[in-house]
Amino acid sequence: MIVNQDIDIAAGYIREGRLVAFPTETVYGLGANALNPLAVAKIFELKERPSFDPLIVHIASVDDLDKLTVNKDSRVLLLAEKFWPGPLTIVLPKSDIVPDIVTSGLDTVGIRMPNNPIALELIRKAGCPIAAPSANKFGRVSPTTAQHVKKQLPNVDYILDGGKTQVGIESTIITLNENGFEILRHGVITREDLESFVPFHSGRDTSDSIVAPGMLKSHYSPNKPLYFLGDVHLNDMQRSNAGLLSFNTTDTEGYKIVIPLSNSGNLREYAVNLFAAIHKMEESDVEYIVAEPVEEHGIGLAIMDRLRKAAFRYRG
């Protein structure tokens, strides 16, 4: 159980330029002082993350926007009022105070306020915004528990163990244009949620440009092949060596392991349990993983985004 002393220690590490893994409502983050380029460089080194993939900056107060951005768009404050703290990242024009290493040389920075009391208190006590991608090796399965962090990043300076995360997949990332917003990465805050406050307008092709985390075609990859149910046809022998991530299917006979991602057909439960289930499959003796797809609407868009990227490297 986290106590104030643990957060004090972690905040001290951040101020010293060291790395701290900490819980948010989405996944565990690997944090450093966002204004210290040498500290941020350690994130890229420990994660083995390519320098072209920008980081998200986490804040504990909307007032920090004035320091980190040059944006005076009233829509940002409207969205912050409605969705912060929460799993929404907004990409905004950055101020000169934000080091280029955080943004991979771009003139924009992704910012969010996490909806987790430990994360918020850590940011406040550290006295600085915290740059934090997910606390795992680059391209691997994101961590939703402190144990997942320890498995992939045993040499991190400090881990705040806040138990299992509540959302389970990374934040929705949006950018604003003169006509509305566009989505760079899907999450549990959906297009429909956002359209209640700002119109949707996709005005450019971002397919070949990395302007936010999680935009690569291959990401979240397990250490065993992952396929979609329906794309593979398994005989009895193959099923006996496979693990199934199940949602609605009743055809579960013969699989070595079956993990139901929701007992009630709830997409939010699927999202919450997805990465933890993949970690469990990794640690088992199955040879490969079969995931049941979901319909691509609402949160289903975010789920399928993660699954396609997890499966990408194993496509024939």
C-alpha cells in the first residue's frame, strides 16, 4: 500500500533526474522530469525507445498549460474541464521550456492530467511536469501492474505500486485544427464523447508521420505470436497449445488456457483486462495467443487498434 513517504521518495528521485515507474488510471508510466533533457534521455535508454517517438507530459494543474504551451485556444480549456483528470491527451504547440527530446524535435507536445491520486501527488511533490511513456520495453505489452513493470524494467530506479490500473489501455490522443479535433490514437474516451463539446474534423493525412505515441503499425507486441480468432483455423492439436482471449465466443473447447475478458460482454471490461491477460499468456506455456475481435465502434476502436498492432509482427 502506497503511503506519503513512498511518494516523497519517488518525488525526490524525479527531482534528482532519476526514473520512477508510477500508476496512472490507464497503464503504468515511466517518469522523468519533463524539463530535464538528461533525465528524459534515460527514459529512451531504459525503454530502448527510438528517438523519433515523442513522449506525453503529465501535469497536475491546468495552470501548467501556460508554461508548457503557446496555445490560447479556448477549446483546450473546455476539453480540460470536461475530461481532466482523465485518459485524454491533447497535442498542442509547445513552449520553449519543453526540451526537444520530449517531443522528438516536433513543435508540438502531448499533455494530459492523469486521473490517479498517486500520479497527481507525485507530480505535485516533484514540483515539475513528468514526461512518461508506458513503463515497458519499447513495442512490448504495456504494464497494468507493478509486477508487469518489474518483469520488463527490473533496473528502474523506483516503482510506486498502486495496484492494478483502472482503464487498462493508453489515453485517447487528439489534436485540434481550425474546424475541430482529430484522433491520433483511440482510447476509452471516444469520438462520440468528444463531439459533445468540439466537432470532429479530420483535415490531414497522418499515416506516414509520427506525431504522437502509439502510432507505429507494430506495438504492444507479446513475446508469442498473436492471431485473431476467425483468421486462423485450429485443429485439436493446435488448440491444445494455444491460449484464447475470449469475449463472446462459446467455442472455447480444447484451448490450453481460456481467459474471459468480460463476463458481461462489456467493452470497457475488455479494455481493462486486455494487457493483463496478454501478460498472463506470455508467462504461461502456450505457444501462441488467439484473440477474439470486437466490433469497431466506441471503445471497440481502441481495443482493435491495440490488438492489430500487437498482431502486426506475426502476420504472414
